[in-house]
Amino acid sequence: MIRAKMMPGMPRLGVMHASAVVKVSRDKLVSALRDAAAAMPENLRLHLEELKGKMETMAEVMGAAEMGSMEEEAPEWLMHLEDTAYGIWDMVDELQLQSNEGAPVLAAVRRPSCLPIAIAREERIMVTTMSKAIENLDLLQQRLQSDLGFRRDENTSGKLEQSVDDAHHPGGTASSFDEEEDFIVDREDLKSYIVDYILLSRDSSGLITIDGMGGMGKTTLAKMVFCDTGITRDYARAWVNVGAEEFDLKKIGNSILSQLSNKGEHQDTSDVELIMKRLDKLLGGGNKILVVLDDVRPEHASDLKRMLGGAWKIEGGKAIVIVTARRILDFAGLPRLQGACRVGPISFDGSLRLVQRKLGFDTTTTDDATLELMYMIAGKCDGIPLAIHALGYALRSKTPEEIKSVIDSDIWVEYGYEPFGSLTLPLLLSYQCMPPNLRLCFAYCATFPRGHSIRKDDLVHHWTALQLIEPSDKLSTMQLANKYIGMLLGMSFLQPSMPPSDDRSAMHFTLHDTIYDLAVTASSGKLINLNSTYSYQSFSEKNSYRYACLANFDVSALNLSGISSAQLSVLLFHGCRTNKQLSDDLFSPAKYLRVLDLRDFCLQKLPNSICQLRQLRYLNLSGCSSLVNLPDSFGNLLNLGHIDLSGCSRLLELPASFGNLRNVVHIDLSGCIGLKALPPESFGLLKRLEHFDLSSCSCLEGIPYFVNGLTNLQYLNLSHPCCYLAKHRFHLNALKDIWVKLINLRYLNLSMCLNPMFCYLPEKERIEYIESISCLHKLEHLDLSHNIFLSDVPESLGQLGELQTLNLSGCVRLKRIDKWMGERNCPKKFLVVSNCLGLERYQFAVRTDGGGKRSNLAQLKDVSCKEVEISCLEKVISTEEAQSIGLTEKKKLQKLTLVWSAGRDDVSFRDQDLLAELVPPKNLQCFELHGYSSAYLPAWLASNMLSHLPNLMEVTMVDIPNCSNLPPFGVLPNLQRLVLKRVTKVIRIDADHLGGDSKAAFRRPLHVTLDGMLNLEEIDTYSCHDRFEFPTLDELVINKCPKLRFGDNPPPKARMLVISDCDQLMVSPVEKRGEHVEDPSSSTCTTSAPVTEVVIESCKMPLSELKWSLLEGLAPLHSLHIRNCSEKIISPEIMKDCLSSLQLLCFSHCVNMTYLPEHVVQDTSLKELVIDECRGIKSLPQSVYEERNKHYPLLRIRDCPELKKWCELEENKTKLAHIEIIFEESGTSEPETTTHGKYT
């Protein structure tokens, strides 16, 4: 039996879990009364009302109990209380089931004449059950209030609980390691230390150990190394979460072999000797391999030495194994690359940074009180990252007062002295902040074996079957489940895990070892996880558990008769084997079983007692490849909502009673190759069906006739890797007429599905078939991959506004998708076009093969597109690969984007050497360069730019950290747009250099953006040889250039000037220069166009330091837009002296602006004043309505609710009659309302 380690505060944790059970049971009872009270007998209703009152009182008392100290005797009454609450839960489910069985849907069923007697008996049983529950609650409440001192306190109950609606913090969750990296601090040095050892030991094999106390981030550090770009480029990699208390060599070995072998090469085996031989051959074969074994325990050391010893005796091996463990392990006899790398607490400064990120605080606006809270939280967590993750995220929706109450909780005094209190107490308080349903959802995660990689879909389906999550008026079941998972991820109670090699597309999670202990303890003895014969025997002797999981059993050697009980709600089998049939009466006692997982069992038939499980909502029979049929009475499972029959390859037919499963929402028949047809009369009745998977299943007959009635369907998979037969053409063609009926469909997989039909259809009819899909307006994922006769994607698919992913890989005849893809941003996230050689636009990511000897760049050799984006260029292995694609010869190419990934380590050849080989054709019009790290550019992008790129119109350079000299952009005769973003070594932009000393430079007005140029100090707008001046720009955007000054140089002339987050530029004085005289006959003569618009954004400088003289060198200003600044940015003197010609002034998103200065609304040249989303302004200046004879501009107000409310007061309408005021919705220019006089 797997047991949780003793943790501080565990008695109180049990109270919190029991409190959640009571509250959720109460809510179910209240809901049942609300929904069915009118139809139930009076006696039954009165007992339910009394029971509801008792449960509401108990919920309030338990809320008080959560906040108090706990005695050692607590577990006894807690178990009693949970048994009572769960009994009420089961009773409510039974009541609802009986209500449903009497619903009109079953009215046609013939009832026996003795039915009234049976109903009366059931009613008596129900009343007796309720009376017993009321009696138990009275006794428990008396003991709580008298013996333990807990009183009913409505103000205390649930005070710290976080509601789901509060938990809207997408920035605080991480569902992948890329997102996790944003919440990692103080570990970069350790990561570099390990990576350097590995990369400098190219021809060595050995062991690297990472150890440290729980919660310090050992796994995170291992992931950082595992995902390092240098490692991914040079090493084939495998990751195994050992986790479990027993070292399972078969599972670990098969996992390593499957991850490091080519697809389909390795088949899992139970032969340990064969596994060992394959590992020796693979790890000792001379290929560079990195294996991470995460969460290895001291007792695993000897097994690990046995597994790895043989491979490392082979000369020439280059396999490196990283092991994470809580303690230094004895690996004597194994080669080590270095000593143990110990992971300790992060620094206090690092703790503060992590607290700030998890709480979501803005460091630029953090006040002293907030900073004090951050210090207190960091101090409580003692530098333990897991504690900060949990507590920080749990508190991010709390008010400062609520946060302080948690920090001041007596739990720190009560348990803080205990070992590991700095880790477990923050976890305990984080658990307390959860809403009741989330507490139960989290505790349920311990049902899975320790270290298990939990598939997200499985977890959500289990939660749903147990009714731990139920849809509300605001959120659907799936939305609520995603909220719960997001909250658990945010607190690190769930962590993303590496998915199995055969399930890469699905999201998987795991529980940190300490978090797992917390979940086990929280379940208060209602959960058991068994992994040995001994533990099974102790379980069967006293089976009072709610959730049970049997892992890695040979159940044929067990007497399973004791496994079922009336209390059992969940029964899972993981990795269990049997060579005999299960007895027919096995599940008879388990009348409240809701979740049953029998995957991969060797069953020819199901026990008959399964069909008696009236409360069963989830049934997983996947991989039961010997199963031939289902019982005829299978339709009796009226509550069944989820059934998985995937991989039941010998299943021949479904019973006629299948149509009785009216509550089923999820059916998976993928891989049921023996099924020839589905009974349309049965499936047509499944009106609630949402998920239907028929992949690799050839039973198409009848589908068009019943699918069109499944209007709730959201997921439909008809893919077939072997393609359907020619006889299926009629059924496939009939599908195009039913799409319009599937109004809720979100996922549609037709991979390979259409080939038998499209091979006979002309191109026009193929396109029309795909066009028929465009009626699925809620579609988010569409898979058309490997339909080799698909030659075009119709523009009508661009109408699918919700489409996130479109998979067209392997559509070798595909020609065009660019008509609608760019214009409508569809799909929004992913377009998969691998092996589509005829596309006009191609986005390509460089990848390396398993051995790291070559990349896939050569696949671009035969690609001919107008637009090509090549990302992950750091993974290119050699310049020969770049030469092989013949980029210069691609005459069709008009736009080229080259991307090196950010944050990489250069361990191969220089970027400059690679870029020198990626010479585009002369007809190129747009060029983008991202992440280039060399100090110099190749000649084709520098001195020879004009000869190589004469037609270039747009240039973008982003994240160029080491290049200080810009190309001579001015020589490009057609250049219209230039974007320089984070080109951080550029100090000066010089007109001579950019112009290449040519009089022909800068022929066209430019759009120029300078963003994140951290070291840019000067823009020299005049040629020192007086050959030309910097051109008049159509638009100049300057953002986050902290060192830029104009100084002696006036700012470049621009029709529109945007200055954002450049405080020093705003305070720098500008000295006027004499007029520059130009030769009117010169072809480069530029006339001075007036500045029509200036935007000042995010200016944080105080009024006394602002120097508006930077605008004096520009032509008279007509429009000024001030965004996210203070109202004090414009003084009366500035308004009078510098902005006297201003016609339009706009204040936008100035969140700290609390009033409108008088001098901007009167005695000015302004014609229009716009106030946009400045919600702190609540009224207009008093002088506005007292001095009516002065000039006032048109006042346009957008999304300022308090100001609008003030203006619409009857007493103010008369006062403001002399001012024209227009109210608008945010983002529009249409008036919202029209009233009397000038008021609109």
C-alpha cells in the first residue's frame, strides 16, 4: 500500500477535505431539492428539507473548524463525518436516478403491477437513510461544538476559499515547459554548469546526479538541461519519470527504448533480459544519448546499476544519464561525469522575483505595502520554489487584507517548528484557498499511482463522472475543468510531464512527490493505491474505501471477490494482467461505482454484473483486444456518459440495447476493425453524444443516416490510416449533406478519409466537398492531412472564424491556401503543411534527426513558394545543408524570414557563416531577420546589398544582440518600411552610413520603427557632406529607447511621430539649427511635410522635468495623443507655449488620471478633446459650467462610466448645454445616444 509521508498540519488538512465533502454534498442536496421537489412525495420532501438544514449548519461549523487548531483525536470523527456526507451524496444520486427512470423517455416501458409496492418500499428505505443521516449529523455537530469547541460562524466559513470566477490568471499557469521557464529563477548557473560538462564530454559516457530536498526544483533543473538547444542539437534524448516506490525495469526500459528508436522499430516486451540487451546495444552503440531518470529513490540504486552497468562497459559509448533524487545515492562502480549537483533554496532576491511573478504584481508600480507583503511571503517560504509557486498563485486573486490574514495565520505558529514546515505549510494554506470542488478534484489525483503520467482527458472525464465538476450558467463542464486544471498548474499542484512516445499530441501531468503526499493525506483514508499482493490482502480485509487503484498486479492470482463494496465509487486497473475470466458477480456489491477502468484486460466477455451498475458513468475497455461482444443488457447502464472501446479489435457488433444509453456523451470506437456496421436505429437515439471517434474503423454504413441527428456532436474522427474501401464512396459523399446539421462540431478529422472518393471526382467537385465544411462555424480543429487528391483549399474555409488548427500535411497536390489564410488569420494558431510541396507560402522549422548528424533543412530544396519562413536555424548542422537548398535560384520567392531561436547557446558554427549561404534571389521584396547573434553581416546584406536586393521594399531586424553596424538601407531605391527591434548594440544611426554616401539614397517616404534599441543614443539626420538629409518619414515610432537624445540634431521630420516609454527623450532639450538649404534641382530634395499627429505613451517623468522643446523643431502640431500618462504631463505653460496650434488632444488609458485639467478645455485652439478609457475621471472642471462665455472644444468621451454618469445627471445637463459632448462605445466612432441641445 502506498502511504503518504507525515507532514505538518495534517489533522487540519483532513478537516479541510471533510469540509469540502460536506459543502459539495450540501450543494448536491440543494440542487436535487430545487429540481425535483415538486414531483416528490411530501414525506420525502420534508425529510430532505430537514436534512438540507442540517447540512447547511454543518457546512458553517466546518468552516469554523478549518480556522481552528486540531486535536489528535480528529481523524475518528472526520471519518464518521465524511462517511455521512458521502452517504448523503450517494442517496441524492440514487434519488435522481429514480427520478430519471420515471421520466417521459421511459414512459413506454411496460411497468409490472407490483410497481406501487416497490415504489413505497424504495421511499421507506430513502426516508430511513435520511433519518439516520440526520441523527448522525446531530451527534457530530454536538461533538464539534461541545467537545472540540467549534461553533457555527457564518463570517468564518469559507473565508479563504478562492472562487473559480476569481481564478482568471492566464499569466500564472504553465501547461508546457516553455511557459514554465517564465517562473524559474536562480537556476541558470546550475543549468550552464551541467550543460557545459555534457557538451565538453562529447566522447564520454557517465552519470550526473541532481539531488536536493523536496520542492527545490530538481526536476525543473533537469528539464532546463534536457531542453537546452545545444543538448537537443547534439543528443538523442529520453525522459522517464521513475517516481513509483518499486523500480519497474520493464516499464523504464521500454520507455527509453521507444523514445530513442525510430517510429515502429520498438515493440514493448515483458522479457527483462531482452530489454537489457537492447539497452546495452543502444546506450553503448556510440551515439550521443541523454537519458533523464527523474525522482529516483535510494532503494532504486542497485536496480539502476544493474540496468546501466552493461551498457557502460562497452567501449565507445556516449550515453549520459541524469538522475534526480532527494538524497545522494550510492552509484559506486558506475562512471560519473561530475560530483553530485545539489539544488538548494533560491536566494531571497530570487524569492521576491518569483513571488512577484506568481502574484502577478507589476514591479513598476509596486508600493511599499505590497512590497512588504512580498517580503513576508518570501520569508515564510524559505527560498523553496514549490512553496512559493503554490502559495503565490493561491493568493494572487486575494486582496492585500486577505493575503495578510493568510500570512498571519496561526498555522505558522502551530506547526512552523516541525520539519519541512516551510514547504508543507504553504501547500496546506494553498489547499485551504481552493474552492470545495477543486479540493476534491485535487485529492482525486492521488488515485493514480505515484509518479504516473496523468492524461488530461482521463482526469477530466473522471472528474466529470464523479460530478466533481458540473456546468454552471457561466461555464460549461469543459471550461470549468480547464479552469480547475489552470489553477492547479498555477499552484504547481499539477506539473506538465513528458507525454509517452505513443501519445505525443495529448497533454499529460504529474504530481510532485510532496504534492502527491498532500493529496493522499487530504483524502482522509478514502483512497487506496495498491501495488503488491500484500497490500491487496490488507485492502480486501477491510474495504471501506471510496477510490481504489490496482497497479501492476497479476490479478489472475488474486481473489477479487472482496474488491467491490457499497462504498466504492472508483476502481482503476493500471498495468494489470489476467489469464482468466472475471466472475460474473464481481461488481454486484458496488452499487455506487461511477468510474471503472479495465483497460488492456484480456477479457473475452464482460462480467454480467457490470450491467447492474446503475450509477456507472465512465467505462474504459480500451485495449481489450480479446473482447468479442458486449452483454445484451449493456443498455441498462442508463447513467453511462463515457465509454472507451478503442483497440477492441475483435469486437464484432454492438448490442441493440446500445441505443438506451441516452446519457452517453463520449464514445471511442477507434481501432475496432472487426466492427462492420453500427446499428443506425440505436445510434440515432444518442442525442447527447458529443465525442465520437471512429478512426481506423471501417463501419461507415449507416453513419450519414444517424449522425445528422446528433446535433450536440463536438468531436468527430473518421480518419483511416489504411484508407476506406471503394465501396464506402457513397457513404463518404453523403457526409457533405450532414455537416450543416452538426452545428456544435469543434473537431473534425478526415485524415486519409477522402481518398477513395476524391480519386474519382473532378477538381471542382472536390473543392465543393471541402466548401461544405465551411458551414461548421464553431469548428476549431480540422484535419485534412494525407488526402493526396486535394489540390486546393477553398476560400470559404476562411469563414471559420474559430478555427485554431488546420492540418494539411501530406496533401501533395495542394497548391494554394494564401488567398484567405493571411487576410483572415485562419487558422489562428497552427497550419501544418509538411510534405506539401506546391504551396505558395511555407513555414518551416528546422529539426535534427535522432543522432544529431543532420537537419531536415534539405527538405526545402524542392519547395517553391512566394513566402518562406525558416525558423530554428541554430539547428542547422553544416553550411553544406544551407547550400543544398538553392535559395538564390528560387525566383518565385518574394518574402523571406530567417529566424534563430532566442536564448540559445552557440556551440557550432557562427550565424554569419550560415547567413552567408542563405542568399535570396534578386526579386526579393520583403526580408526579416530574427535572433541573429554574430557581430557582422555577410556581404550580400552589407556592402553588396544593392546588387543583391535591388527590389527590396521592407526590412525587419529583430533581436540582433551583437551587430553594431546597420546595413546601408538608404541605397535601396524601393525601400518603404524599416523596423529595427532590439538591435541592442547600435549606438548611432548615421545618415551618411545608411545612405551609403549616395545622393540617390532615400527616394521614398519611409515607415520607420525603432523598438527596444537600448543603447541607441543619437539619430544624425544630416549628411556631413551636405548631399542629403534624412528623409521625411511618413511615420516614426520610437519605443523603449532609454538613451536616445536628439541634442544638437532636430528629430527627423515625420507626418506621425510616436514616442513610447522613452522618458529621457521627453526631458532632453533640443537645440535649433539653422535652416538647411537644398538644391531644388536635386533628385533627393525632400520637402518638409507638416507633422499632423504625435503620440506620447507611457511617460512617467514628473512635470517639472519635462521638456517639450523636442516638438518645437517640427511643423505646427495639429494632433496630440497622450496614452497611459499622468494628467500632470501638460502644464498651462506647455499648453500655451508649445501646443498653441493644437486642434485635437486625446487622453487615452491614463489609469492614474483623476481629473481633467482646466487649461486643456478652455481658451485653447482645440477643436476636439477625446477622453478614452480614463476611468478615474468622475467629473468635469467646475469652471467649465461656470464660465459659459469661453470657447470649449467638442468633447468626445469613450468608456468612462463615472464621467458619463456625472454628465447625465439632470442637474448637470443644463450646466453643460453650451458644450457639445459625444459619448461613444470604446473602439467605435458612432455616438451611443442622442439627447437635447448640444448633448449627444
